[in-house]
Amino acid sequence: MTCHHRLRAPLLAAASLVAFAAPALATDAPPGDILVTAQKQQESIENAPSTRATIDAKTIKAAINAVNVEDTVKYLPSLIVRKRHIGDLQAPLATRTSGLGASARSLVYADGVLLSALIGNNNTSASPRWSLVSPQEIARIDVLYGPFSAAYPGNSIGAVVNITTRLPDKLEASATAGTSVGRFDQYGTHDTLPTTQYGATAGDRFGALALFASIDHVTSHSQPISYVTATRAGTCAAGAYDALNKNAVPICVLGAGGIETQRQDHIKLKAALDVTPDIRLTYVGGLFLGETRAHAETYLAGGAYTSAFSSGVYQSEQRHWSHSISATGSSGQFDWQVIGTLYDFAHDRQAVPTGLLPVANEGGAGNVTRLDGTGWTTIDAKAVWKPSAAHAISFGAHGDWFRLNSNRYSTDDWRSDDRGALNLRSSGRTRTAALWAQDAWTLVPHLTLTAGGRYEWWKAYDGVLSQAPTPAQPPLSAHKFSPKASLAWAPNRGWTVRASFGEAWRFPTVGELYQVVTTPVLAIPDPNLKPERALSEELAIERHDAHGSIRLSLFNEVVKDALISQTGTLDGNLATFVQNVPGTRARGVELAVQRTDLLPRIDLSGSVTFADAETRSDPALPAAEGKLLPSVPRWKATLVGTWRPTDAISLSAAGRYSSRNYGALDNSDVVGNTYGGFYKYLVVDLRAQVKAGDHMTFALGIDNVNNDRYFLFHPFPQRTFFAQAEWTL
């Protein structure tokens, strides 16, 4: 099929969606009054010439059943968050050109603090640390698409998510309580899954000092994360279910595993001191406490288990600290910011049994993996100088240090903290230093050229990858330059046409190089990976007016030596592994529209994305050439509508759609709606919010009201009911 014919369908769909228009949810609207001064300064310094989508706190509360912060971005254009259940710690972000196994191709920040766990490029331990932000403290979220700003590293290939949180100007306080109840029915599992959430915030300003504190607690129960299967030879045993696996091989589903009960607490403190009218010092500290207990359920008659059930039983505990300190200043033509961050796995324990169930439920032999000491440190210094109305010159320096420390021990009792012999060690470090600069130059009225570049020095070292003894891996290093350019033309009031180009180098993470993970799915690293190089282009046409915006973007991305994570059979075992694929290409079209008061008191927002993302060259796996990239569907769409019959009531309906996608490079996983497969889905959500006076707000909602039963490798939640109450001072 030619590109012309492939793009015809999305353009027709785009034209259809324009007829609906859309709200202040998935917008490209300019920053509003809710944006705090510090964030305005940060945006000014970075001068990001990128396509943007924005959502603010008011819209989040009105339209989204948001228990965790990752819920707040699920309706923004082209984004998919793989959230398997409330409280899921493994919720990576997929963008319009990168899939769910490419967490290192996007960046998530909160007030300039890195939440992306760039210790890996996967949908498990390398998922963003969303839990360091609670929905109640969000002021707004801005998403920048593509690697077109020199202020960001090559991990911005897909998108940059900037979360802005609040600081008080006067005494304020809030308390939030919520519950959800979901029903899950599949194979032999029939469960009701309750969740509770409590949160509180308090803040005040004391002259030059502003203080803000928040605490959030979630207790959740999940549907099965995995199923235990066996290849079918004849008739399945009593109680088991006939099915097909993702490769269309007949199997028996013997039971379910990874049925999680989680308890999570997040405590956060922010303090900002205005040293002078032009200089502010800010400290942000966060503590995350997590505990997960997972069990398995057999479908076999008589309660029988096989050895395969053990991997679906596990325990984990986390105590993670986050710290940041920043200084910002402004003096007429010159603004600056310095920010340092630290994220530390102070305590991280994961334990699994090696014995047979049900006896192993009570203890016995197993493995305990400790990640204590894993974490990262970053520092950024950036400034903008405006020598004249025609120039805004931004520049900065960056440094980051990532460390992996993963040790697995045998134990006589996997439920205790006893440790026996070390039987698997994965450790290593990476560091990156960078200098960048760019100039937003107004060539003539209505025509602005933003050009710049980023030079990076990267090194991986101290790598250990073994079961014993512990041979060190040779160090790797690279230094790369990434040019950027964007030309914006404003032919008439409200119209902008922008052509952008960006090269980005994404260096291998320490996890891709050195981390071996054995449960629940074997993960195999490669200590000889090369950096991936992306060449990205976008042509965006935007129209803004007093009631909203519409944007049409044509995008193209070519990646050489693409670092692609996938799950498949390796040496006869199911495993996740990363490889350098010589060439991939992703091109397509994205339409995002928003409309406030389309009809009186009715807002609509929506997006449609078509992506033709495929492997172009892979001599090691020729069958992959011409096939869709893992977990990048051809079609994505969102639509959100909010009706405000009175100022105190808002009623919202939202939908998310994704077409069929694949997990294997060669698209050999031909059955999508099964464990391990990737299927299409259409999920419809509802929400009603009522303000009862000046202090109380109540909300009721339903997610997946149509009860779509789909898989993205794992089975996803079915119909879930929400109730929330919030008190504000």
C-alpha cells in the first residue's frame, strides 16, 4: 500500500472529527493563568519549539476518574499509559511512535524533577515514578511531542511530560477520600476488587516562605496479572480451559497468577523561600512506601498446582526517597535556574518461592532480589538571555548519574528477610554530561526560527552481569551532537504553521546493558548495545481562538540502531530482551481539536492519530521487515465531552480507542485477545461531579462502562465504579 493511500484514511477521519471539535482537555492552548511563575520562567528558558497538549487541574477534576497521577494524561493525543490496575507500579508511557516497551523514549518531570526511571527501557522496573505526585497537587500538565528542543536529552524522542504542582499564596488545606469497586470475570476467576484512597494537603505562606505538604494512601486489589498455561496435548485436565496462545497454538489455561494486593503511601514536603524579589530557593522531598503481596489461583480439579504457578506468587517492599533543590532568578533580560535531584532505592526487596504450591504459600525455599542502592542523580543549569526583541538565546549544562545494584540471593524462607548465597548479580553505572544552546530568532514579523543543538558525552562502566563468579563488563562510551531547528510562521491572527526537525541520540540504559530479571518473565540484557539515533520531522498547522484550538500534524521518524524491547522465545524460554534493530520508520498524522462552549455549557475534546510504524531493516530477523513495530497501533483516538448544566455540576463521558497491535517484531503473535497478546480496545468512561457549597465536592464515575475485555500482554480491568469526596478549606 502506498503512503498516499495509507494517509487518506486518517485525513478523512480527521475531517470527520473536526465536525465535532473538542475541550480544554487535549489541547494545544497557550498557557493560562493557572500556571505558576516558576513554571512560566522554566518554559521561557527552555524555549521548546514543540507541539503541545495541555490539561489543567479543573479539567482533571471534572472529566477524569483519577486515583493515580498517571490517570490524568490518558486522554491526551497519542498517549497510552499501560496501567493494569489502580496503584500499578509498572505503568509506562507509549507515544505516537514508540510502544509500551520503550519507557526510555519519553521523559516525565514534576517541577523539573525527573520521574522517568531511566535505569531501564521496559514496562517493569523502568516505569516512571508517577507515585511521587498526587492528583490533588497538580496545577497543570504540558506534553511536548518530539525531540525538537535542545533543552532535553535524546529520551525526548517520543514526548516530554511536564507536571506543574501548586505552591500556596495563603492558608489552604484539603482532604480527599475515594473508593472503587471492579468486577473481573475471565476463565475461572470471578472476583470483586475493591480499592480505597485517602489523601490530604496543607499549605501556607509566611512572608517570603511558602510551605506545602501532602500525604496520599492507596490500598488496591488487582485482577490476575498473568495466567498459567500449558501446551495442549489432547484434552485439557479437569477444570482447565481450552484456549489459544498468541501464536495460535492450542493451550490449556490452568490458573491465574500475580493477583496483587497493594498498600502504598506517599509523603511530600515542598518549601520555597524568596531570598530576594528576584531569587527563589525551593526544596522538594518525597517518600514512597510500597508493599505488594501476590497470590495464584488454580482452576484444576482438586486444587492441584504445577511448578509453573510459583512465579505468580511474590512479595515486594519499597522505601524510596526523592529530593530536589533548586534556585531560580530573574533580572530583566536574563533568567536562570539551577536544579539538582536525587532518587534513591533505600529499600527495595522482591521475593518469590521456588517450591511447589500450596506449601510454598507458607514459606520455604525461594529467591530474594535486593535493589537497595539503585537510583539516580541529576543536575541542570539553564538560562535565557534576551538581548533584543528579536532574540531569546537559551543555553545550559546537564549531568546525570544512574546506578543499578541488583543482587539475588537464595533463601530457606522466601517470606522472611533471610539471605543465603548470592546466586545472581546485576550492577553497573552510566553517566552523561551535556551542553546545549538554542536561539529563538524573529527573522521578520510573524516568522521565527528556533535553532540549536545539544552535545552529549556518555559512558557506561562498572558493569557486572553474572551468576558467579562476577566478571566485569568492558566500559562503553560515546559522544554525540544533536542539531535542532524549527521554523514557525503566523500568517494571520490565531494561525501558526510550524516545520520542525530534530536529531536525537538515545543512549542505552544501565538496565538494558546489565540487568538480569528472572521473574515473572526472564529479562536478558546486552552489554554491547549501541546508542539509537532518531531523525524526526513534523509539520504542524494550528488554529487558536477564544473557544479552543485545532491542530493537524504530519510526523516522520527514522531510527537507526533502534533499541527495541520485546518478549519472545529465547533458547526455549519466554523472555524479554533488547536488540539494536538497524532501521525503523514511523510516519503518520495526528489531529487534536478542542472546543469550549461548542454548545452552551458543553465542551468537547478529541484526537485521532494514524501511525505507519514499521521495521525497515533487520538482517537478523528478516521476517520483521515491513511489519508493525511492537505495541505501536495504526490507529489511536480519544474523545471527551463535558456538560455543565449548572456551575456546581459537571457530567463527562470519555472514550479511548486503539487498533490491533503486536508484541513481536515479526508480528508472529497473530492472536491478540489472549494472555501475552496485544489486542484492540474501545473503553468508555463516565464521571459526574457535584460541588456542594464552597468546601465539598462529590464525584461518581465508571471506567470501562462497556466492559471491554482486552489484553495488552496482561488482562486489563473490566467495568469499575468510582466514588470520591473532597473537602477544601
